[in-house]
Amino acid sequence: ADGRGECTAHAARCGRGVGLFFLLQECQVLLLHGRRAAYFPSPYVDAYGERHKQFRGRPLYLDARRLAVVAALWRAHGVPREVAQRRGTHRQVIITGYY
């Protein structure tokens, strides 16, 4: 109704505009700050420790080191900075308010 995606709306309601979500269908972490978003590497990897976009049907494993990086980013209140940095340096930019 207000042009925001569900993750953006939830972050606004429950996280003062900051959110960190795992996108199951895309196997990626979504970082949100306000209506701006950026992708962050998934904590799930294949048997070789690599992340593949073609993950369907392949078992994935939780990499404790990658999870620790995500958790540290959240605990240090680093999501807004990371969103700004990734949106400024990555080719793939998420449409404002999409998620």
C-alpha cells in the first residue's frame, strides 16, 4: 500500500529502519537501511566452501566463520555503513524499497 516491500516495512516497524534478512530463494543475506538495500554474502556454502547461484538440489552447509561476520556486522550496528558502501561500489543495485 505504501510502496514498500515486506522486509522494508518490517525493518521500519521493528528495527528502526535497519534490517538483516536471509533470502531463502536467492540464498543471500539482505541488508536494509531505510528504503535502501544491499546484498551480503550468504553464510551457507557448498562442500567446497563456495557459494553458487545454482544451489538448487545441492546440499549447503552453514559456515561458522561467515555467520560470525554477519553477526558481528549486526552487533556493531554496521548495517547502515555496509549498505552505503555496497550500493556505492557494486554493479548490482537493488531498487529502493523493493524488498
